[in-house]
Amino acid sequence: MHSTTAITRSGTGAPFAIVVHGGAGARQEDADGCDVAACAGLAVLQAGGEALDAVVQAVTALENDGRFNAGTGAVVAPDGVTIEMDASVMDTRGRLGAIACVRDVQNPVLLAREVADTPHRLLAGEGAQRFAAVRGLAPALPVTAALAQRRMAHLDQALQAGAPQDRARRDAVLRLWNYPGQPVGGASTGCDTVGAVARDAEGHFAVAASTGGVAPALLGRVGDTPLIGAGFYAGSEGAVAVTGTGEDIIPLLLAHTVYGWIAGGMPLQEALERGVALLPEGSDVGIIAVSRTEQGHHSNRAMPTSNGL
């Protein structure tokens, strides 16, 4: 399921807005976590802050929640130990940063934000990890044996209820196994991000996203979350964040495609619905977006929502 919250307020200048989603890993009863995240971002906007600070604040709250597939809630790979996380940020003031395959950072979105202040756009693996240490970002909590066992039990439960394509993916990963250790589980869960889009009082847009990856997956797998135009995009006419099956989202450059429709004058909700319809049957996808006058969300799966404070 997906959890989303949309909050808008009009101030003395242009209206500002924020939309937050909790990803396909979220349960309906976890929608309160999206409320908390949206309110954290809203507080930034109400104080006259920038859209980028608002979305980073919102996604940080989701990473710290533990119930969503990001940050402290990231999925554990089938070796029972490995976690690989991706994140991204972008705004209309020229800031863009992303990280991929990071294992030991409590808040990947904060690392992506740091990358946005470097000469680079994307850092991955060991280099990204070392950069986190240089910037003084907190490491993630260690994956204890008890935590790994708990998470693998959840993966196995998900497998039993999973679709045939999920089991097929698990079998393919096990055939192509590239981890140094042996598998201790083989279920499928987590293919989503958490994310936020915002418009601030000055009319600037921003997007931020973070994911704990998907299990099972080959070591080093990167989805749509850190790839500009695929999982996220912000331009002069709005911001878009996508969540779902990255392997299907990437070829479509879905975030940029939807943004292009919005920028061309298509009503926002129509653009979201058209974007979701591009995905093949059985592929999970959800999209959130803000434009100069609208904000919304759409998905091909249940997406609980809550509005207001």
C-alpha cells in the first residue's frame, strides 16, 4: 500500500504546498507517519523557508520512522546483512544531488543534499560512504542478528503472499547470486521510495526521495530513485516524484515525462493518471506532483491519504 499526505496553505505571496508519500512498503495504518513528515515540511514553508529544505525535512522524518522502506526501515538483502540505499534531491534554484548503494548512513537524503553542494551530481558506493564521513553525517544503526532475523521473517511472509513475478525475481537473483556470503532468505519486498514534492512561497519547486532498495536484488542494484528524470524531477513548472518498480520506471523516464505534460499545460491529475497508465499490468507505481496551481497523487494500487494538520 501507499501512504500520502497533501497539505497546502496560502500566504501573502504565492501559495505553498507539500505532498508526501510513504511508498508501497507502507501500510494504511502507517499513514500517520506521512502526516508527521508533511507537517515537518510544512513548518519550513510556513516559516518562509525554501522548498528544498521542506522536502528534505519531510523525507528525513520518513527515514527516521522505521516503518517505511528508507533509512532505518530499509530492507535487508537475502544475505541477511546487506542494506543498500539510494536518495536524491533537486530544486529549481539549481541544486541537484543523488547517492546510490550507500550502506551505513542514517539519513541518505541528507547525504544527497550534501552532494548537491559539490561539483558532482551523483556519488555511489564507497565514495559516497566516505563523503558521508567527511561531512560528519551519522552512520546508520548496525544491523544486529536479531534485527536481520526479524526482517528476514517479514520477507518470508511477504514471499508467501507475493505475486508469481515476485517469486520469479527471487529465483533469478538466486541463480545470479553475487554476494560474498550465502543467502539466508529469498523473499521479495520493498521496491519503493519515500518522497516529497513542494512549492514554496516564492514559487520555487523541489523534490526529494529515498529508498531502502528491493529484496531480493543483486548486489549493487540501483533503481529509479537516484536517476534524474526517472524517479524524480523538478523544473520551473513543478516537481514530480515517482515510486514503484524501478526497472519499469527507468526506461520511461517517468518523472520527467509527467513533468513535461504538466509544463505543457495538461491538468495535473490527468498527467498523473496518464503516467501511471504507462506502466505494464502488474507493475506497482505511484506518482506525486505539485505545479504552480495544483498538487496531487495517483497510483495503480491502494494509496491511503490524509489532508491537513
